[in-house]
Amino acid sequence: MRKNDLQDANPMTNRLSAMKPGVLARGMHCIVPAWFLCGCGGVQSVLDPRGPQAGAIASIAWVMFLGAAAVLLLVTALALYAFYGPRSRERRSNDNAWILAGGIALPVLTLSALLAYGVHSMASMREAAPSDERIEIIAHRWWWEVQYFDENGLVAVTANEVRIPVATPVAVDLRSRDVIHSFWVPNLAGKMDAIPGRTNRLILHASAPGLFRGQCAEYCGAQHARMGLHVIAQTPAAHAEWLASQREPARMPSDEIAVRGQRLFGNHCAACHTVRGNGAAQRSGPDLTHLASRRFIAGGTLENNRANLLNFITESQSLKAGSGMPSFAHLEQDALHAIVQYLGGLQ
Ligand code: HEC
Ligand SMILES: [Cu+2]
């Protein structure tokens, strides 16, 4: 496993590993204060909600945390009083009253209040979404297939990148092709499992435009850690424009090298990939029709640029060992360049 690849794509790992090991170890010895964790805010953090669903979850977390802290303080104060308080027999109060009040009434009241609050907040998370537009996400080991539907059916297919219009609740139906995965974009919503043979619905709702990282949250095999994704929330106008361009078939290659790349792609790659309009229509790997319009490849772990594309095609089995993408190190350099030239043109 090459450490640097992960660090490049995940600023959180970057920040953690940038700290000296001693600092991290010392941090673990004391109880890590909540604000220390907030320091990791922003990228993939539940403490930095960017939509109503994630906001409700963050509020529940804070209320539970403060409630638990208040109970801890009360119990600690009582324990200190018992140890160090006045000892005279006369001041001893009625033991049974203490047990009834502190052991039964108090927990029943506080826990019921927290439960009622939690159930109420959960209900507010089940927002209704417009039914004619939805997204279907199919989890694969170890990448995410993303299908966009409108009222007439399937519109476009992408991978590892989910685009949604801002300020609109979007229904996401989750399925799995192989084992149980879990879809989690902490800044926007809670976790939802993707289970083979089942469809689970989740609502994604971002209140402002942005790029939000997500991660498979259920251990699903060797490359589970490299099964990331990004959600891009954009203005409704930009979203409509983007969707219209994704709807189109792939661009035909214009220069000679890319034409050669297309032919090589047909020989070596079309058995697993779709490039709509160019003949390739297999689905065991990501749809590459508009590959060049995506920000990341390989489960959100590598930025999408020519160097990384070339690297991934030749070394996929060392970058993402065990994945369904074979390494193509045996191809000639100019053949690889032609393929990358072709892929780079798939806007
Ligand atoms: C045996 C099936 C198979 C063949 C053949 C294959 N691929 Fe793949 N490819 C995959 C799978 C599966 C993935 C997803 C890997 C992952 O991220 O876990 C993938 C991922 C990719 C990606 C990254 C896409 C993304 O959005 O993350 C690119 C680019 C790619 N393949 C290009 C190629 C090229 C070019 C060839 C031919 C030289 C090729 N593939 C041949 C199965 C295949
Ligand atoms: Cu997974």
C-alpha cells in the first residue's frame, strides 16, 4: 500500500499524519476534548453540517453530549459530597429517597426526554423529495456507480461523483452489486447501508454549493478505505446544464492519436467499460462516457489528470490491489499515451 496516494486525496489523513507521532500519542492519553476534534472540521466532518439532515444529526449529537455531561457533573458532585461532605449521623438523609429519586426518577426523566427529542429529530430528517428526479447509487467493490433518472427513465451514468442541485432534497436509492457497503457523506446526511437485494432510500440536501467528501462506512474488503466519493452541490441552473451534457453520447475523438486510442480502448478495455456512442457497453467497470468531466477517479482517491490516469491504467493493481481493474503495464508507452489522449477528450 502506498501511503502517499491516500494522503493526496484525503486532507484529513494529511493533517493527522502531519502531526508528530508524539503529539498524537499524548493527545490520546488525556480525554480528547471535543474542540480538538472540531479542528478536523470541514472535510468529511459530522461537526460541520451543510444541510438540514446533517444539521439535525449534529444537534442530536450536541444535545446528547451536553445532557451526558450534565449528568456526569451531577453524579461527580454527589460523589464528592459523599466522600468529603459533613459526616454527622443526624445529617444522613433517607437512603431510599435517594435511590428512588436519583436511581429511578432522574434517569427515567432525562432518558425519556432525550429519546423523545431524538425521535422527533429523526422524523424531521425524512423530508419528502420530488419524485420525478432521483439518483440510484449502486455500490461495487470498490467504487460507486451513479445513475440519474428523470420522469422518463435513465438519463446519465457516472461514477464516484454525485451531483445534486443546491437547496433541493434529492432522493437517493442505494443498492449493492456484491456485499454490504454503507454510503456516508458526513457533511450532508447520516449513514445508509447498501445491501444486496434491497433498496434503501436516503435524502441528500445541501443548503449551499460545495464539494463534500464521502466514504464507504461498512468494511467491505481489501480496498474499503479507497472506496470514497464526492458530492458536488451546484446551483439548479448549473446542475441542469451539467445533466444535459452528461445525457449526450461521448465525443468522437478528433486527432489522430486519440483515434488510435479509441481503437486500442475497443481492444483492451471495452470488455468492462461503457463509452456511450463509441461502441463500448459493458458495465463491470465505471461508465467512462464523460470521464474527463469528473474531478476524481478510482473511488475518489486520485485526482483526475493525465498523469494519474496513466498511472492508474498501468498500475491499478498496486494502487488499488485486488480491484476489478487489471494493470496494463504490458502495453507500449505510445499505446498508453494514445489511450490517455482519448480518455482525456471524453468531456
Ligand atoms: C476486467 C475489467 C476491466 C478492464 C478490462 C478494464 N477495466 Fe478499467 N476499471 C475496471 C474496474 C472494476 C474499475 C473500478 C476500479 C476501482 O476504482 O475500484 C475500473 C476503473 C477504471 C478507471 C477509473 C474510472 C473512475 O471513474 O474511477 C479508468 C480511467 C479505467 N478503468 C480505464 C481503463 C482502461 C483505459 C482500460 C483498458 C486499457 C481498462 N480500464 C480496462 C474494470 C476494468
Ligand atoms: Cu464498501
